[in-house]
Amino acid sequence: MTLDPRLSLAFELYPPCDLAADIGTDHAYLPIALLKAGKCRRMILSDVSPDALRNARDHVLRAGLSDRADLRLGNGLDVVAEPCQAVSILGMGGRTIAGILRKGADRLDGAGLLLSAHSDLPEVRQAVMDIGYRLTAEEPVLDGRRFYLIMTAAPGQEALTSRELRLGKPLFRSSSSLLKPYLAFRTRVLEAKLEGLRLSPETALADMALLEEDLTILKGVISDDRTKHL
């Protein structure tokens, strides 16, 4: 079993632990790799879909890991009944991940977080801040033709500005060779959004001003050879 680039980066960032939970485990590839490598001694694998959990169970059985993988059907963090040292929530929309974090915050018990949303990243950052956590890393990865961010978070309050919620904060400390390509991708997305607003009959001047500000920042980082901090 070979992990795709997104899951490979998640594997690298995952903290060694005695017990971890993978929420929305789907095919269980990441937990299987973590258990095989001994990075996690035991894991809770959960999914809201019975079919997905059945698929995960088949993969776990074939990997010979059924004694170390606890598969649970349930929604979000409702399945976590004991303290974990790490919790991963990957491959969902940002609003879904934000809702899971807020609803299940009392079940985290200080666990480190590994998060990857395919949309609405500001929502995830806001939820992390709301539950008393702080982002410790945001690392870009290119999987196929699409960029993703893998976020890690730990307990500790940190207030993010509106700009940091939109663009990220630890992202700009990343040493990844993909940082500038990712920022170039984000620049193209924001430019398209700005053009759409300019063509709209209902001009949103405040939204346009924010987009122009964000584009100036991103282009400045891309053109600067030095590490840039927001």
C-alpha cells in the first residue's frame, strides 16, 4: 500500500503516540501506515458511513492489525470516549471540520490535531482558535493537480487577525519547496474571485479591498527570496 502525497505528508507530521483517532477514516490507509510503522501503538478509526467503515475493516484485517485498530461507527468526535494523544480529521470540507471541532471540543482532552480541509480554510482556523487551540504548522502539498494544506494544532490560545484567518499564519514559516507554488495557486484563485466581483452588478467594495490587500501580500512573498512573516 502506497500513500498518496497528501497522506504521505500527514504521515510525516503525525506525532508518535500511544492512542490516536482518525475521524472519517474512509479506506483507513493512513492509520494502517501509522500502525505498521509503530508511530501509533493503537488507533480509533471512525466513519459516519457504514460502507466506508466496512471498507476500512477489510483493509485492517488484510493488514493484520485488527488487534490494534478499534473501528467505530459514529459522527465526528462522538466516538472518542477515552483520551487520545492525537486526532486527525482529513479530506472534508472546512465547515464540516469546524463543526466537528466545536461540537466535540470537550472530547479532545489536549490531543494534538492534524487537519486537512479541501475548502473554507478560514473556517477551520477560526474553529481551532474558538476551542482554545493554536495552529502550529500549515504545510502545502500537491496531490495530482490540486494543492492542499495539512494543518497541525495544539492546545494554547492564540488570537488570529482577520488577515491571518484568511491567509494563514504558520504557513508563511513553512520551509517547503511548495510554499511559493502554493501561494501562486492561491493568487490565481483570488484574482479570479476579484475579477468576478468587478463584473458583478452589485459591486462589493469592501470585499474587493480585502482581496486586493491579500493579493498584494501574496505577490510580495512570492517575489521575495527571503522568508516572509505576516
